[in-house]
Amino acid sequence: MGRAGAGAGGARARVRAAGDVGVRGNDPPALGARRRAADRAVVRSPELAAAFGLGVAGLGVLGGLVGAAFGVSIHTTQHATDRVWRGPSWLRPAAGGVLLGPLLLALPQLYGVGNTVVGPVVAGVYPLALLLALAVGKIVAVCLTLAVGGVGGVFAPLLFVGATLGAAWGTATGHVAGYALVGMTAVVAGAARIPATAAVLVVELSGLVGLAPHALVAAAVAGRVISPDTVYTRTVARAGVGPGVGR
């Protein structure tokens, strides 16, 4: 429980530091005004609310697929690396660095947890092609990092991928910020199968209470997509622990 609380607190700090969708009352004045305007636009305008809501279920399906694929990709990459690697263990991270280096040079936004990137993503700064490249690139970077022995969590990358995926979805509709937040909810729900937690967390982080119904719908759809396994249950199964292991 303490670790989960620390993870949520760290995510809140990262979102606030990104200057994008910080916790209510902690935004810079101009950003806070934009956030309130976006909330009013989506919630209080029936036309916009209906147009925005039409794409939420579709984004929930897509986010659930991507979230589930993220977890499968991590497990598959780790398993494949274990099978093919024949060198000394101390050289494995260096080999991973050789593969990661060109990717980070091509897409420097992938470096780190992404707290400086989510803000521009939600603000609609990046074009569609770059958003898609960042979503795919983040998944590849995380898979390679963990496969070669790197240590790190997947919660922040899930938020990153969800934001870029949702922003790409919203680029054609003009609701980039709203869909970016809903995308974060959907990908987390799809990867971890925690729909209610994902929706509440993203709404609390953003302060956009009006997005709660949309986030809950997307999370509920995403949480039912494809696999009953999660990115976390696959991790503990790989470590040889968990229900039924060794029995």
C-alpha cells in the first residue's frame, strides 16, 4: 500500500512539474485558465460534449489493446533476450545501450520519465506523425531497457503512451487535451486492469472533473479488452511467484 501511494504521489509530482494537467489549484495562472476553459467547453456545451463522447468508447478499445500489447511486449522481449543472449551478464546492459542510443538520438523526447513531454502533448504541440512515433518508441524503449536488465517501473511510461495515443486520436477532432487524458486512462486500465483506479487517478491529477464520465467509460471498455493478465501479473509470474506458481 505504501509503495502504491508513493507511486501515485510520484506521478502527481511529475504531472505537476510538467506544467500540463496539474492538480487543481497548483497550475500556473494561464494554464489554469486554459484548463477551466477546456472543462467548460467539454462539459457545458452539449454539442461538444456529444462530439467528444462519440470517440471515447473507440479510444477505450484502442487504449485497451495498446495497454495489453505493452504488457505482452515487455514479457516477450525479456523472454526472447534470455533465450538468445550468450554473452556475460555484465555486457548485456551495454548491448542494450547500443540499441537504445540511436532511438534516443532520433526521438530525444523518450529520455527519462517523460514529465517534460506530456505537457506539450496535452497542449497539442506535436503533429500526428510525431505522436505516433513517440507512442511506439516509448514502448520499444521500455521493452529494451527491461530486457537488458534495466530497473524501472511502467506506470509513468503507461501515462506517456496513453497521452500520446489519445492526443493522436484527438488531433482530427480538435479535442486533443481531453482525448489525451482519456487515453492515459484507457492505456493504464488496459495494461493493469484497474479501470476505476485509472479513471479516478487521471481525473484527480488533471482537475477536470467534467471528464470523469468519459474517463470511466473508456477505462471500463479498456479494462475488458483481450487478456485477463496484466503487466504486473506477468512480471511476478516471470519471477516465479504468484498464485499457483510452484504448485
